Amino acid sequence: MDLTPQRRFVTPLAGERVEDLAARALPDEPLDSAVDKIRSWNLHIFAMRKPAGLILGSDVVFVEPPRR
């Protein structure tokens, strides 16, 4: 059985904010654009979490859009 390609992801470093993670994961992207992309690809974190935007070290944060 062949394995299918999976989406790239990172896990947050201790004390890392979404802006820090976006800069690390998407270094060639302008920061505002990188943050927007990270948020849009990770609604399971950013739409549901209270307080909004809190990321945990155990989160799986996707750094590319879903594959078709």
C-alpha cells in the first residue's frame, strides 16, 4: 500500500505567538499574509479556541492549504 502525501505542518515552540510561527513557517511571505494564511488553514484552532488566537505546544498547525 502506498502512502498518500500529507499536508506540511509544524508544532508551536514554547511561548510562540501566531506571528512568530508564521514568520518561521513561511519566511518568504510578508508577515501579514503569512498570518492570514496560517489562520485560514487552521480554523480548528483560530475559530474555536478561547481566547482567540491562543496556540498550544500540542497544536498541529498546517502550513499549506489542503491537498485535493
